[in-house]
Amino acid sequence: MRLVPSAFTVSLLALACCSRFGPVYPPRPAASEGSPLADPEPARIVAHVAVTSAAMRTALDDAAPKTGEGTFPLLGGARRYTWERGALDVGFSQGRVVLTTKVQARVALPLEKLDVPLDLRIEAEPIVSSTYAIRLQSVEVHVTSSDARLSVADRIAGIYGKIAEAITE
């Protein structure tokens, strides 16, 4: 006698092979004794804002001082200096604002007045505070000069670093 499986038997066998018994989702986590934790405050929110470089240049140019003066110790006395900055050039690089300008400094020495040209580059990340005030964070200041006398002074006394520290503050 030859066994010919019926269509019903084949269907039941196929259904048993293809089906899965039990839950299709993972089990619940174990119950904790404490109250559930609220979602933490976000550490950083990223907002995309479109600001033109012309608008930012105008706002920064109005906010940053155009001239300044002060004194520094040299050769046993306080020497007076003044400075005047040129127009700001605003650019963007890797999510940071890049400000460049030329500064003309004048130092009063005992025998003469020394004019020193400085190139200033400031890189910073703009942020908006909780009071909606725009500030710059992670500020990096780079000071250079084409004047050979200032390059020598930088090697001896670290002039560029001192100027950068004062601007960063």
C-alpha cells in the first residue's frame, strides 16, 4: 500500500515547521524598587540658524572696540601703547566663526615711537544663552606680524602669546 499524504496533512506539517510559539517581543525588564528616572536635560541642542556674514560683521564691528590704550613694564618703567583696529572680516570654518583684522599698534619708547602692524585671527563658536544673547565660546586667538622686530621680541619675551591672552580675556 502506498502512502500518499493528503493536502491537509502536508499543510499542517508545513505550518508547524514555519510557526513559532511564544512571544515575538523581548521580555520586560526586571522591576526596580525606586521611582522611574525622568529623561535627563539635553547636554547640547543644535539649532541651525542662517546668519549672513554681512549682518554678523556689522554686529561684531559695532560691539568690538576700535581703539585702546594701556601700559606695560619695560626697562624699569611703564611704557605706554595705543592701538587701532581695522575693519573686521568674518568667515566661517567647521562650525566656527573666524574673525580677521589688522591692528596698528604704537608703542612709546624712550627715544622714539614704534609703529607695529599686527594681524589678528580669532576663531570661536557662537552660542545663544538662555537670555537669547549671542556669545562666543572656545575662543582661539592667533596674533602674527610681518615686522621683524616684533618677531624677535616674540622669541625673547613671548609677545604674541601675551597679546593673545589679553584679547581672549
